[in-house]
Amino acid sequence: MMPESHVVLAAGNVESNPLVSFAWIMAAAVMAPLISWATGKRVPAVVLLIGAGILIGPHWLGLASTEGGVGLLKQLGLGMLFLLAGYEINPAMIRSREGRTSATTWLVCMGLSFAGACALLHPHNTSTAVVLAIAFTSTAVGTLMPIMKQQQVLHTPVGRSLLVHGAIGEIFPIFAMALLLSARSTWVTAIVLAAFFVIALVVAAIPRTVRFLLPWTARAMVLNAGATNQTVMRLVLWMLGVLMAVAAVFELDVVLGAFAAGFILRRLVPEKFGEAVEQRLDIVGYSLLIPVFFVCSGMTIDPRAVVDKPWLLCILVPLIYVVRGLPVLIRELFFTTGSQLTNVREKIQLSLYAATALPIIAAVTEVAVESQLLSEENASLLVAAGSVTVLIFPFIANMIQPAETPATSLRTS
């Protein structure tokens, strides 16, 4: 670790003043899209945000940390990412043939990963094998959302297929964590999950119930949606906060609450207001909360763990693709999946995006460290491997497409 920095801004240092950390984080947030544009968007801004977090974080320059309110902003950024992901996902897509194929593909990935982990580990160390299987089979659809938008592939066949695989690759690992790694018994966990969904349904019903009992509130919400009141956005953030809080109290991953908020929001917002709401969500998320999340995610990566065992990182990253991405590619190449992908290039792109992982890896390794199933060093390596997939898999997928010059990027932004 490098010597602790004593940089001071205004008053206080990084340890005592979260505002100093926030200033450095926002500096990274401003510079990342500019540098990304200068590269013709070949390097996504998300990659640069994570890299900036490594640079200014406590393991490197020590200019910023997640102390104080910065940690809360990071959690809200994670929630906003998955709210936006849930909002983009049409439930009909999950119920479609492609959705069923995605689910069975994930189950195959999980089974193969678990079997491989059991073969490598001690026969009785099944809990650690479950941790590795969950970590290797997730898809960071929330993390990929800004990358997909920047690369302008979100509303293409590849993007639509990714939303299906991504929803499965986020929700199923969360359920697996709750059922297989919880200190509670399986039936108690099932009751907790059922209680969470009941509360989510109640939260979803509140706006419509109020509108039915007090019809004037609907007009008040619309008329106060702009200017200084922003009632619609306040309702969205209330819903996000409630469901994330319920998930946290029930000791579930807060991502589940954020995803549920996105699903509910999609059904609540009338179609004629959908575009306006999405634009405001983008402003709230991508101007502050989401950049903070990505920079803070970079801060958690300890470069020493990578320096000490670089060979292990070089094994883990391809292994994540083999376990998660390769089965997706094989299913697309040799089976009828219901997707609209017509050529090999698109199918390779989908497999690379599907193998991109980070938030679930961070969550499951945190649980594993607390349960003494993984050492902190190995957990750091897994998180670093997940971060590398965010760095390189979308980059490789984008390289398959024709290069975009900075001038073209400016015109299409």
C-alpha cells in the first residue's frame, strides 16, 4: 500500500471529511465520459470510473474512501442501477421461450459450476462450492446498463436478449444465496422471501389504491411532477428506499428490492408518460448516484491481492466466461432459443455480456468471508476478477462492431 495521502480540501482530510472523498469521486465522474469519448467510446465510461476508484481509493493513493455518507450514496447508486434494469425488463420477455431458455441455461451453468467446484475442493466443503458456483454464474445486468446505452446496443436484438439473460442471471443467484447460504433454515428463508414479495405487492398497490380512494391525487401528482415538487420522482425514490430497506431488514440482498421497484414502476407508469419518467430517472441516476457506485466499487479492489497472485486472476477471468458465457453461446449456436440473433457475431457478443459479473460476486463473497467460507484475500481476487470482466468483456464485445470515431460519437450522443 502506498503511504497515506495528506491532501486537504477546504477543511479536514479524507478520513474525517466525506466531502473530500465526494469531491474526488465527482472529479472522476466528470473526467470518465470525456476520456471515453476521446477513445471513440471504445473504453466505456464505467471502466474508467472503476479504474479511477482503484486509483483514488484507500488501497492506492488514499484520496477518497467510503466513510460517512459516501457509503449510503454507493448503496443508493447500486439500487438505482437495478431499478433502471428492472424498469427496462418486460415481464412478457421472462415468460417467453427465450426467458425459459435463459432459465434452463443458468441452471446448467450453476450445476456445472457447482460440480467443478466440488471436484476441486474437499468433498465436504460444499458450502464454499456453492459460493463459487453463484459467483461464477451471475450476470451484471445493472452494471451493463450504462455500458449498453453508451454502446447503443440496448435496444438491439443483442440488448433485448441480454436483458432476459441478465434478469435471470441476477435474480436466480440472489434466490440461491438466500436459500443455500442463509443461516436460517430453508423453510424459514422461503417464508421470508414470500413475505418480501407480499410487501412488494402492497407497495405496488398503494399508489393505485390512493388514486382510487382520492381521485384528485392523480391530477396533483401530474401537475406537480415538474419544477420544484417532482412528485413522481419522489414517489419512485420512496418506493426504491422502502423495498431496499425491507430487503435489508429481511437480510436479503438489497438488489432484490431495487429490482422489484423497477418491475413495479414499469407497471405503474402510463405508457404516455414512460419516456419522460425514464429521462428523469436517467438524470437522477447517471448524474450522481450511479457514478458514485462505480467509483466506490473500484475503491474496494485491493491491487496487492492481484500483484501477489496474478496467475490466479488470469485463470479466474477466462473461467468465468467458460462457466457462464460459453453455455450461453452453445445454446445460441446449436439450439432454438427464441432470440432474434441471426449471426455468430451477435451470439458471441451476447455470451460476453452475459459473462460480465460484479455486484453478485461482491455480495456473495462478503457473505462467504463473514461465514469463514473464503479468506479475505481470495474474496478480493474474486471481486477483482469480476471487475476485470466489466473492464474487458464489454470492450471485446464492442470491438466486434465497427469502430466509432470521436466525431461520430459526438453527433450520435
